[in-house]
Amino acid sequence: MFKSKLKCLLITLFDVKGLVHYEFVPECQTINITILIPEKWHQKNWLLHHDNARPHTAVTVQLYLAKHGIALLPQPPYSPGLAPNDFFLYPKIKRVLKGPRFDSIPEIKENSKNILKSLKDEDFQRCFDIWKKRWNKCIDDKEGPGAPPKFEDEELEARLDENPTQT
């Protein structure tokens, strides 16, 4: 079986209640923060968690987040297993798309949308339960000055419970 030469980029934002926003980046378009403006971004009652990939840590992204008052829960360095897209969402999509060959980008997008729509609220809740356990294990392993807050921090815990983290 040959790998498909067709590729498309999917950007997702989700929280403990489910998918908040997704979009496919048009071919040959540069990704910038302005294409990601779901309604929830205008509310100030949530935290953003993403990995330390270069597009996420770029100065323009950091300035945009600061300018718009978007609270960021920083990803500890060298902790790739903490990004929910990487351990939960994208593997689910890849598992289904791995076998068949697709002849067109629209076909890939349609199949991806069907997978996203098939996910249940409980799947996202379970994802964030796993995320919390992974986060606390990471912090236990990296305790000391400069370590990210542990989820025993009552203020952070309460904020995350009532306004779940998006990724």
C-alpha cells in the first residue's frame, strides 16, 4: 500500500465539552492567527493550551494572544505527550484515514469531518481527564523553581473545571 501524496492541514480547537472550532487551511495559504477567530475567542473565561511548536511560540502569535487578553497555560518544555491533539484527536482521525487511498482533497476533508462529527462529548471529557493526569505526572517529574502549576492549585483547578482548556 502506498501513502497518499495528497495532504491537507486541519486546525482544531476543542474543550472538555467537545469540538469548538475546526477548519481546513486552504492550500498554499500561510497560517496566521487571524484565520482562527471562533466566537469563543472573544470570551475571556477560558485558557488556551497548545504545544511548543514554532507556529504556537512565534512572537506574532504571542503578541496577538497578549493583545487580546487570551490566557495561556504554557506547555512545559520537552513534554510532547501533553498536547491533546497529539495524544487524542489526531490519532483518532489518522487511524480511520490510514487504510484507504483518497483521490482528492475534498474526499479527505469529508472523511475527516465525519470522524470529527462522530466523536461524543464523553470522548472529550475522557481526553481531558487523561490530560490532567499527564499534566500532574509531568509536573511531578519536573518539580522545582519555574515548574508549571500543578492541578492541586485550587484557583487553577476551579478555573479549568468551569471553563475548560482548549487546544
